[in-house]
Amino acid sequence: MHVFHGSYLKIENIDLLKCKPNKDFGRGFYVTKFRHHADSWASVIGRLHKTEGFVTEFIYLDSLFTEQLCKVKHFGTYNEEWLDFLITNRDPMLPMHDFDIVEGPVANDKIQSRIFDYLKGLVNKQDFLKELIYHENTHQICFCTLKSLLALKSLDDTSTSEFARVGKLILENLILDNEIDELHAMDLFYNSNTFAHFADENTELYKEQWQGIYEMLKTEIIR
């Protein structure tokens, strides 16, 4: 699936630590399958930063492998579960969910206004959800963890995450050194304790030289 991220500049490197918390689906890197929505947001945020705005295009590898590697949550439409999930994520007093990837509709300005009415008790949940039936079709995907970025491939090789870049180097060398195919290499790497530490942003292991991480992996898999 081709997806788009609208910003005031071109995305050269995805850094989840720079993403703002308490958004619809929590802190993460957001994209949409609707190019015109990304264009509109790029225009808005561009004016705020006195730029023309820029839309970066990616491919979301929404495969069975991604579903196995990541914990994914799909909201097919506006519904009660979506509303409760969104309100929980926007509460700074509540912990963030544990999903790697969340996909579903957007709460745009009009919906946000009605959410405030709902929270103030000015409209009940049932009536609010009925209003959403007639709302325009929207879409967003939030990549919430380092691991999830493996499912997001830039069409421009210069636009990627450091995590994905290092992971790609490790896989390439694992394939060459052991003369195995890509699927076997992915199975070894993604199911290793080394990858678990690598994918934990709190360890900041992904910021280290890839050779050191690769040596850790080799030590683990030859035991």
C-alpha cells in the first residue's frame, strides 16, 4: 500500500522520539493512504513554518509477516471502540497502548469539536456515533515502535529510519555470511533476543554501530 506523510519538510529520517504524544493513536509516525489529505496537511503545516510543505511517500508492507512481527490494531470505521481508544490515547494521565501499528479513521477538526461536546456531556455517545456514519472517509496509520518501522519502506533511499537502515545491514550480512535466504535470515534475526533489545527504543541500541549489534546476534545464534 502506498502511503503519504505531509509535513513542512521532506522526511529524511524517522525519529519516533520527536513524535508528539497524546494524538489519536498515541505517539508515533503517522501516514495516510489518501494523497490529497497529506497534501492538505503539508500545506497547512508548511504555512505555519513558512515553507511550501512537502509530502513524503512510503510503501506500507502490510503483509502476513508484518502481522506476525508486530502487534497491529485495525479500526475499519468510526465506532465505539475507536472513540474510546482515541479518548484514552489523548489522556496524558493514562499509559500508552502496547500496539506497534494502529490503523483507522482520523479525528479531524470537525470531529474533534464534537468529541469535546461529548466529553462535556453535551451529546451522548450513541448520537455522536450516528453523526459519524455520514462523515467523509478518512484514514491514518500510526507506527508506534521502532519495530513497526520495518513495515514502512521509503520510495527514496535517503528517507528512512536509522533503525531500519541498521536492521537492513544486519540482514544483508547475515544472508551473505551464512549463505541462507532472506526468509531464514529474517526468522533468525527477528526472533532473537538481540532483536528484542534492538527494537526497544529505551536501550538506544539501534544508535550503535551495526557491526557491534551483528556480533551480538552472531554470538547468540551460534550457541
